Amino acid sequence: MSQKELAALVASRTSRKRTVPSATSPMSTRSEPKSIIEIHISNDSSPTKRACRDVEQANVKVDQAQQQEEENLEQLPPLTQEEQQRYNDFRTSGSIFLQDLPCFKLQQAQPAVGSSPIPKCRECRRRNVVPKEGETSAVHDVYCRFYEFRRLQFNEKGELGVVGFPNPYSEPTPEDTAIWQPDGSTAPTSGYMDIQVCRYILLHAGDQFCYLWRQEAEALRLHQNPDGTIAWKKAVKGTREICDVCDTTLFNYHWTCRKCGFGVCLDCFKDRKEGQRLRRVETATQKGCDEYHWLLCTDPSGPQEHALTELMLTQIIAGDALNVLGRLLHEVRSLWQVPQVCGCLLSKQAVEDAQLNELIQDMIKESQLKQHTSFSSLASEQKLHQQQRLEQLHAKKLEFARERGIDYVPGRVWTKETLGKDPITTAFDNFKHINFLRKGLAGLRRFLPPRAMTLAHSTQLAPGVPHEWLCDGKLLRLTDAMHPDNRVLYQEVWKCGQPVMISEVARSLNLDLWHPQAFCRDFGEKPNDLINCLNGNLVPNQPMRHFWEGFQCMSKRLLDANGKPMLLKLKDWPPGDDFAEILPTRFADLMKGLPMPEYTLRTGNLNIASCLPKMFVPPDLGPKMYNAYGSALHPDKGTTNLHLDISDAVNIMVYVGIPQDGDTKPQLAATQKAIALGGCDYITRARCQSPDVLPGALWHIFPARDADKIRDLLNRVTLEKGFRLEPDHDPIHDQNWYLDDKLRARLFKEYGVEGHPIVQCLGDAVFIPAGAPHQVQNLHNCIKVAEDFVSPENITHCYHLTHEFRRLSHSHTNHEDKLQIKNIIYHAIKDCCTILTRALDERIDAEMAKLQAE
């Protein structure tokens, strides 16, 4: 385990507030090493021994943190004059108040001699923060688990005591309720979403919300404390509450210790009640934890295990907003004719009002005038003008149909089969004979069958959209990134979990910004870690010019211990979520040129992560850069090993190059051979042989539905090689495998699993669905940039993977829940229901006004 991974392990066990590294971190002051050293970072042969060693190191870190905490508490900052006056008033009045100071400061607010201090939360300590530019001294960032959560009161003797916790129904203010409650006065977070977009989101995310709602109701059944109290923990701006056991974001119901603030999610509580351990590989017990890896209570009487019967049920959502939204969702979907396959009783209700049904039908048809327009920021003025003329034409047709009672739905092409059919209402009609729901760790996952299409069929669906079909009609390649009707075909295949490729994206980018020479000029002296893809070893602390200069000159590449050029990739740069800060010009260029902006932009109306209110910690969705040398001469070595992501992503190739100081013929021949071995079809191979096309990277993307079959094969291969399978590790999530042609052939022969081989060239954007296992081999030197997003079509996979990741070991890079998918689903459903309800109310008011005027 690397030092970085160990630090993450300790942080996750001792802290629940994530902080952004300071700009003055040690990385910026490291000196250049005198020699090139490779550090072996791959997994050793005994994960159990490694886990024990990691736990021992973590225990040392915990001891050091506790010692530092004690030293900090000896130098407590005094109460400010305002704080002292406020607590004097509380002492005089004897009124009940919410704790608004960290626990260690409360001791100074209680000067009564001989009084016993109130319980202090487990995390109430000071953290020194590096002063910002212009500040003379360090400031103190304090996070207390009882802040604005515990109710306090001074008694007649002046002793401070705990008198309870907030009530979720009586104490939330209208501002607190507005965050969670759908109503007509609160503006949606997501901004502009029309009727069809809202119906489309409800179609794909509504059933997952229903499961989430039922799962939350289960908490009341699991609760074991005879007290029966349900406390309310107000959502605090900029703070992400996480489970102390599995690091999953706490959405609503969870259990809290009254004494130390320990918090545990619904799933971990259920596992403990059923006697199941979350992880089994960490055989050594970490200091301060019990055998289930639950943190011990820091009660003043001494450390002790947390008993299920003593934990307090706590909710985050204000009042009854969750139940209100759950009932409203089913009512709205019934009214607006959105199919429901959740199977609950509310989904069986139908709307009996014929006049209301007719009114909503009219509103749906009117909204479909623009339903097929993507509102693409890349569309030219000429194409947008053509689009407006088409909409005007369809508006006239709709008015004509209304006057004569014809069932007409606006759209592009009409046949006998499609006339009068709403694409959302009939979304699942073609799959009625197929069971496309599969039980997973978290409810039912939706796997629509793969769709193979011909050019003749797709041209009817979206005439005028330039495109072609690869991989036997299963891979859509759109050849005009700026066409406003791209969304029509994109959604046809994206909802089935299939990848999409869009070409000519480079036309919208300033490629001079993405050239290796530009990066070398701007960041050449900055140090960063590199990875040798030939052996997976780390090359630490190198000035990045050593990497960028090797992009175009083999003679300038770093050499390994045997004197051979290394096959390098740049590790984690730019770091974390600092892309916009470190590369502001390139960030603006990328945002301007992203294809399918309604999905990929942070504010896109089909990127439902945009629905998360500003007070929540935003998920890290990128952008991220992937910079690596080409490896076509090493067909069994991947640039990025097989893995899968919890969210959707678009990956854009912004530079492809070949070193010019050597013989390029072997490299070019190896590239064509790799493409042939990769299983690419004739159209792809013909494109790559064109003299004006330079292949950049070879992708293999497998369907999300086949992830378990791939795991089974890799586990079998592991056993065949004489190794044993370790618990709490996963052959896909560990990213230790690259499926070469032999493994891919075996996967197809024994399991019938076949991926999508994709060759990504300059300007190509590859869309990868959430949960789809994929791997990448750079054929030539490549610079790629990726942006993550959360589409409604793949929301069930995001939800399932959150539960899958929580069972990984604490040291795993994918362990922590950074997406907050439950919060995203909740607020997306809330916004859609609010918009549709408001639209219907406004339409009814308008119709009533017309009648009164007549």
C-alpha cells in the first residue's frame, strides 16, 4: 500500500469532513531527484498480511493523531466576547438552545466548579489550516458532530446538560423544509427543464426512487431502541455526512450515538443486526474498533462497543418530505402517462378524469415540438434556423390535427406504426415479452436488451443526422458533433447501456492548447509522479518535462534500470478537482466544445447531478486528463487496465502523435496489428488505414450486464495460476487485469460475452455508460480528457455500484461514496415533480381564465 493510500485509510477512520489540499502543499516544494527510481506498487502475494500491516500502521497514525489532539486541547482558544455574552444569557434565562460551539469550547462556557462535563463528540478537535495569502497566522477549522444537533440547557446550579435532540417535524424552519419539500414557490435547482425532459427523467429514475423510499421505510422496522425517539440532524452547508463504517454518504435515516456522535448507515446497521461483517480480509483489529470494524464509543467512562439498542434513530430530511415526494411521484407519473415498473401499490392507480387526461395530452404534444431538438451549444446558426422552421411547420400540423380530432404527435418521421404514439408512454412496449429487470444488491437493475440497428432504420428515425454503425450495428458513431438532432439516435442506444462515439469534436476545440509542447512550456518544471506501464511501477517526483519531452522524442525518454525507454503515463494530474483552477483556459475551451452538452455539461438538464442543491458538497465529476505514451508494440500491456466507473463519462482525444526521431514503420505496423487483434470490424479497420487518420487508442467496452461473467472468468484464471481468491477484493475494481486477445476469445467462447472494440482517433469522443467494464491501450502517444456525468438512463447502475463499492477494503480507491447518488436521485425527482405540477396548475389557471373571459 502506498503512503497516499495509507493516509486515505487513516483519514477515513478518523475524520468525516473532506478537506481540499492546500495550494502550499509539500508537492510544490519537492526538489528534483538525482536518479530515476522505480517503486513497485502492485499487489503483493498476501493481501491478508498486507492488510494486517496496514492496520498496524493505521494504529500508529491514530495514536499520533490522539497525541496531537491532546496537545491542541491544552492550548484552547478563549471564547470570544460575543460567545461569552451569549452563553451568559443562556445561563441567566435557563432556556433550551442548540449547541453552536464545538464540544471543547463548551467546557469554558461551564465555569461551575465540580460540575461534570457533558459528553464530547469523537471528532471535536481543532485542525490547523495553512493561512491563506494575506493572513498573518493559521486559522482553525473546527468540525463538531453535535454542532446544531444537540439541545443544551443550564440548570439552576449553572451546570450545562444535554436535554435532547431536535424534532424532525416541529423544529425545521420553512427554509429547512424548502430544501426537501416539492412546492410551487421553490425554484428547481436544475434550472430549465421542459415537460418532456422531466417525463424522461421520471421514466428512468422514478422506479429507483420508489425502491429508495421503501428502503428508508425499512429503517423504522429495524430500529431496536425502546426509546422510540427520532432525532433530526439538519443538513449543514458544505458538509457531507458519511457512515463511520463503510464511508457511504448518509442520505436520511441512520443511527447515532448520543455520547460520541458515531453514525452508521441503514445497510451497516442491518448487516450488524444479521451478524454479517462488511469486510473479512482485515483480520487484525484496528485500534479503537470492534470485530465488526465499528468505532468504539469515546464515552468518558472508557471505550466501549456500541450496542444496537442504545443507538438513536436519526433523520436528515426535514419533516415528512420524503413520504410527500414518494406519493407525489406516483401521482405525477400516472397523470403524465409515464410507465411505472416499480411494482408497488401506488403504481397501479389510474387517473379517471377524462378532461384532465385530454388536457395533459395536449400539453405533452405541445412539448414534443421541441422534444427532438437537443438545444446543442455546438449547433450552427444555420442549423438552428432550420430547426425553428421545422418546429413552426409541426406547430401548424398540430393545430390542424386538433381542429379535426386527429391523434397527431409532433416529430420527424411518421409511419403507420408511429403515428399518434408518445415515445415516453410507449418506451417499454417493445420489451414487454422480455424480463429486463434483474435483482441486484440494491433493488432491481434495469438491463434493456442490446440494440443492433441498420442505417436504413436509423435514417428514418433521424433523417439528416450523419452517422454510421460499427460493431455489427451495436455501436453508434455520430460524425457531426454539432448536429442538433444527435440526441434522437444517442438516446436510442444509450438507454440500452451501449457506448456511443462522436467524431469531429476537435473542430470545436483550440488544439494548440492541448499540444505536448504547450504543457511542457506551462508545466515542465512542476514535479509529478509517473507510472511505467510495462511493469506498473511508480516513478516518483519527476519534473513533468521529462514526460512531455518524451512525447515527441524517443531519445529524451526516461530509461529504466536496464537502459530501455520507459512506457510512461502521467499519474493523477491535474490532481483532484483542481482542473479548472490549474488549467482555466483549457477548462473553458473544453466546456465550450463538449458534445451532447445537455448530458455532459455540469448544468445540462439531462445531467441529473445538476439537480443537487448548492448547499451540498458537489461530487467530483472532473474533468480529468489521461496522458500516456503509445504501447502498440506491447499488445498484452494496457495503458488503463480493465475497470468500471460509478458514473457515466465522455472521453475526448485531443492529441495523437508519434515520436519523429526514430523509425516509425514498426510502430505503424504494430498499430494495425493491434487493431486487427482487437476484433475491430471492417469499417473501423478501413478508417484507420486512411492516410489522414491517425489511430490513438484501442478501447474494449463490455456491457454492464456481463460484469459478473467477467469476474467469474478472471477468478477462474487466478485459481488456475495457483493463487487464491482474497475476500473484499474484486478482479475488476482492483484494476490488475488487461484482457488480451486470448482472454477475450476465452470470454466469448465460455460465456458468450463480447465487448465493443473501439478505435479512438483525434477528435473522437467515446461515451462510456456507468457500470460498463472497459480497458484502454494507447496505440500512439495520446492526450485524452474526460468529464463524468450522471444520466437518468443509467441511474440504477450508479445506485447498485454504490452498494458494491462499500464492501471493498478501506484502502481501495473506489471504496468511498463520492457521488452521493441517493441525494442526486431525490432532488432530481423533486425538481421534475415540481416542474410538472407547476406546469399543470398554470395551464389549468389559463384555461379557467379563458372560460371566464368567454
